[in-house]
Amino acid sequence: MTALLLVVPLTAPVLAADRFGPGIHALEPNTLVPSGDLHYAPAARPDRILATPAADPARGFQVSWRTSAGIEAPRLELVVADDSPAVGEPRSLAARSSAFATGNGAGHQHRVDVDGLEPDTLYAFRVEGGNGWWSPWRQLRTAAAPGAALEFLYFGDTQNKNASHGSRVLLEALRHAPQARLALFAGDLVSGGDGEDDNEWGEWADITAAIAATMLVAPVAGNHEYFKQFEDTPRERRVLGQHWPHMFALPDNGAPGAERTTYWFDMHDARFVVLDGTSALDLGTAAAQATWLDGVLRDNPRAWSIVAIHQPLYSPREGRDNALLREHLMPVLERHQVDLVLQGHDHTYGRRAGDAGAATPQYVVSVAGAKQYLLSQQARDTMAPVAEDTQLFQVLRIDGDTLRYEARTATGRLYDAFSLVGTARGARTLVEHPEGRVAQRECGREATLKGRTDRCWE
């Protein structure tokens, strides 16, 4: 089959600044936590509860949570969910615990790897804290066998002002994806620095709580998940921040040199592969990740393949060009005819196919959070659709020979939609769905309220 590309007519671009005025959110602090407030201090009550994929999410998942210091090996209880509150005798699993010192005080992080489960089964679980504390029961359905439809969510960078502005995007996403079993976050979950790291992670955990209570969370490491050690000296280097390995219990199947931030898993008819662009660009692991990716995709028994990475292979922001990623990773992505490459980092929206013009891979860049950059002219010439000044979320559904993709704004309006159709990799047909899309959105201002000309909002 050949790719079918429909040109989508658009009305005049929407200049958001003209419609809404300068706005106020650039004047808001990055977190809502008042200076010196210890709202996010570790406590006996368990918090920051996240279930993440095992390599085979049909048979298990992994759970992490946090408590105050001194609480070691608390338990996770698990039952098959039932219509009655009489949950029966739960399976009880002891956690592995590690000390975790933060700006809000010392705590313990806990992890349980849950295995031996049945596919496509709804389980209820809760986790233990200290002094008699337990979390509420949560429900999570294991992945189904290949052939079952899969709905999932994809979010670009949340990063800034998570509590005040990111929260509404995630809640709106739940309205449009009631059957979602997975939420993929494409990196820069928080901004980091300024002594507020733990408050930022606390707010990120808060805004994802509704999603994390019902589905698996698959994170991508962005550059803001790292910090610069020995900054502005010849010894400067990127170092993974301490929150990442504590917050997320991930499959132990990553690329050499980037084992903590790369992984893969299978769900229904799709193989998901998570890469680490920061490690590739700044820590010299691009070649190793490419070799690993080649092996993961070569052995893929699933009909669809989806790769996630923070830094885009085609950057829509002016002045950015991740040539090293194209050099090492793009040949692998194109050779294995990956269906989607989901990205973040550039705080705009843009979509395009590869240079060869085939329907796949489709390369997508999106942003969920409040920081908004400006598009480059190259992006305007080579990507469609594109957007500035727009918080977005994406709903994807794989059902048999069709993958349907929708990008929606923070208020739920349809911004982009297409389907990939076909039973064989490399022979997908791209079908655009222009009906119902809103007009292209532009920033419409020359500088931010702080005077920066390289972005729309701080």
C-alpha cells in the first residue's frame, strides 16, 4: 500500500494572545507551595503511589510509594476485584525499601514487583505505611492478550506549574479516554532546581493521582530529570536526579549505559520502547541505545511498535537540531518501520513523517504543560499540523489493523487526528481525519511578560 496524505484546509490561525490578552500564568510561581511550607514532607501515610509496567503487563506490574523514614518493608495487598466490599483474603507482598533524603526531609521509598497475575483481569491493591496507615484500594486491569483493543494516553512535557495548569489537562484526558490502560509521559515531568525538587515531584504525583489510580504509568526521562554536576567547569556532566530511580519501578531490560532510563514492554498488539535522549546526546550512549533498540525491534512479535523519547529527532523549535539522534536512531526506526515516535522537549506541537515520505514512522512532538515555545520556520514548512501556545493531550487506540490518534487541547477540542491502517509493517496507509479540528493556533505576541523573545510563556 502507499500512503494517503490528505491536505487539511484550515481557517485563519487563532492568535491566542489577541483573544485572551496577556494572561496571568507567567506571573505565577512554579509550585503552589508557599516558601518554607512542608506540605510534601514524608509521613507515615503512604503517598506518591505509582504502578508501572512490567516487561509483560499481562502477568504483572510494579508499584512504588513513599513514607517517612524508619518504615521498612511495608506490605502491598492484592485481590481480584469484586463487586462486594468483602475483598476476601488478600495476597500480601513485602516491599523492598531504601532511604531517600529530600528537601522536605528524610523518607523511605518502597517497591513491590507483582507477578503471577492473570491477563485481562481487574485487580485491587493497596499499600501500607506506618502507624497503621494504608492507602485506599486502587483498581488496575492487567493487559490482555494480542488481538484485544488497547486505548492509551500520551502527554508531552508537564514540567512547569504542574499543580496550577497541568492538572486540568490530565483530568480532561480522562474524560476522553475512559478505557485507557496506560499513560505515557514523554519526559521533563518537572522542572527541577531552585531547591524545590521535592515539591515539584509532590505536585506531579498529585496531578497524576487520578490517572495512576486506574492505569499503568510509563515515564520517559527528560533533560530536566537530570542535573548538571560541576556546572560551568570543564568537569560539567549530566547526572540523573535522585527522584527518578526512587519514583519509578521500571523493567530491568534497558540499554547498556542507560539501564535505569530505557526499557520496553508489550501490551496487547503493541511493543513500547522507551529511550533516553539526554543520555544519548550528553553521556555518549547513542550508539549503544541504537544497537539495543535494533535488537528489541528485531525480535518484536507484536503487530505495532511505538517508541518514546524526550528530545525530538525533528525539532520544531528554532535553534534546536538533534543530529546525533538522527544519525544513530533514525536508521533503526526507519529500518524496522516503527509506527509512532512520541516526543516532547520543544514545548510546541508538530507532526511529520520521515524524509523518505512513507506513512511510518509518524514523528510527533507535543506539550502538556504551561511552558510554551515558538515554532521554527522549518517546522512550519515540514510539519502539519503545528501549534503554539496550546496545552495538549493525546488519546490513542489500537484495534486490529487500525491505530487511531487524536490530539486534543486542554479544553478537549480536537486539534489533530489521523489513523494508520494496515496489517503489515511498512505498508500502513496514513488517513488524515480533518473533520472537527480547530484552526491552527499561534502565539501572537512578540515576547513573554518577562521579555523573552524565544517563547510564548515562561
